[in-house]
Amino acid sequence: MRVITQQSLGGPEVLTIVDAPDPRPLPTEVLVRVKAIGLNPLEARLRAGEFPLLGRPPFVLGWDISGVVEEGALTWRFRPGDEVFGMPLFPRAARAYAETVSAPALHLARKPASLSHVEAAALPIVGLTAWQGLVDLGGVSQGDRVLVHAGGGGVGHVAIQIAKALGAYVITTASRSKRAFVESFGADEVIDYTAVDFTRAVRDVDVVLDTIGGDTVEQSLEVLRPGGHLVTAVADEDARLIAKYEAAGMRFSGIAVDPDPVALRGLVDLVEQGRLRVHVQETFPFERVADAHRLLDGGHLRGKLVLTL
């Protein structure tokens, strides 16, 4: 099979395609013939050496996959020919930038018929991050006021839909150019962060989902109601921030997404109900991974980027 690997840290040009042996599924794993691979900003940071999750090169990036089961080892969950998708093994290396991937069956779900492989590959990391942040940690329920930062991004546009499905009133920050985009996913209120300070425009929020980090995490304290909850996908649960939020009568949580089969099933249910869709800004053939990473490096994407095989 072909895999995309890197021998050194650096820009997109370090990504190279090489031949490698097909992986062999361990007990309770399946071998998946990959049809599409979702790309995430974290992978650009790992490639460049900004975050040491996978250690030193050589390594193979990637977690989000959609494809077809070729074989399994001691698992009843899937059979050859089943179409599946998921985010196996995160945060351990899943080596998903490849033509075939061996993955724990428990970390995959059957691909909804209404989703293409491209759409399915775009969903797992952003969908699980939003679900775990809003449902598991945030406990969002009917009538809550939810602020989603960066609603036009990968996590953001999915989080808007999940919060709406939970019955929340959803406010989001987005640039003016993305206003119609985030409204199309159900945002009730849009704050143009390039023109308006969100801390002056929003009050009495029950849950904030942050995907930006930095000053946004601390500033979000100003918009929460007493007892409100900030959940961030990009900032650690450092003691200072926890203490600051607790002193103000609020809660602070940092989320590290994991391959949760219950949450993955929840995402499938929303897709099948027609309440969740994922936007893919652009697809790239496997061979153009460096071009895809250049676009990933630029940020300000609408939804996701996907490699196709």
C-alpha cells in the first residue's frame, strides 16, 4: 500500500508518499480500505513540530477515515464489505494517511447511507469534539444559551447543529463573510468578531464552546451566567484558569477528544434524522496532500478539507 509519511519536521513539502506493507489487524480490529481521509489543523501542527504528540519523525499522520472493511480479526461488529467511518486510536498514531488502516472495530461506526465517503471522513474528530464538549461535558439542554466560537470552522459548524438539536439558542462568532454560512447551519445570532467585541454583545450564556484559545478563553468568563461552563478544545485544564473560573462561580473544562463509540453513534443518529451535515470546503487527491496542507496552514477554512483515494 501507499502511505504519506515524513522524515523530518517542517512545511507541507516534508510529506512524501512511500510504499509500505499492509497492516495486519490485531484481535478485535478490522482492516479498512480507505476511500477518504479527513484533515485537521492538529495534523498541520504535528507536521511542523509545534506539538509533540507523535514524537520525532518518521511518522504517519491522520485519524479521520471512511472506507470499506476488507477483513476482521476476532470481531463480530463488522464484515467484509461494510462501509465504515471513525477516528481510531486517537491520540495514539492511527497512521490514517494511508490506503489501508487497521483499526479497533469499537472505534468505527457504519457509514450512514446519506453520507458520501468524503463527508463521512470529514466528520469524526470535529463531530466527536463538539459532541463531547456540548453533550458530555457541557450538558446542554432545551432552552440553554450556547456560544460557539469560530462557528465557520470544522468543529464550529458541527457544534452549532448539535446545540440546535439539543434545543439550545445558539450564538456564534464568525467573520462577516461567513455570516450566511453559519446561519445556514442554524445559528440564531452571529457576532462579527472583526467588528464587534463579543464580550460587549453577549450576556447570560450557559455554555461556551471554545476552539480558539488564547485570550478568548479568559474573555469568555465575562459572558457566562452564574454557574456557566466554558469548555475549550484547545486550552489545557491549567490550575490558574480553573481557579479563576471557580472564584467567579463558573466552571472551566478542557476537552481532549477520544474515540467514543456512544458519541459516534449519536452523530450517526443526527445525520440519519437530517439534523446534522458536514461541510467540505475542498477535496484533494491523495497525491496532492502537500497542497491540502498548504491550505490547512492558511486557516480560516469553511468546514473541512478531505483527501480522496
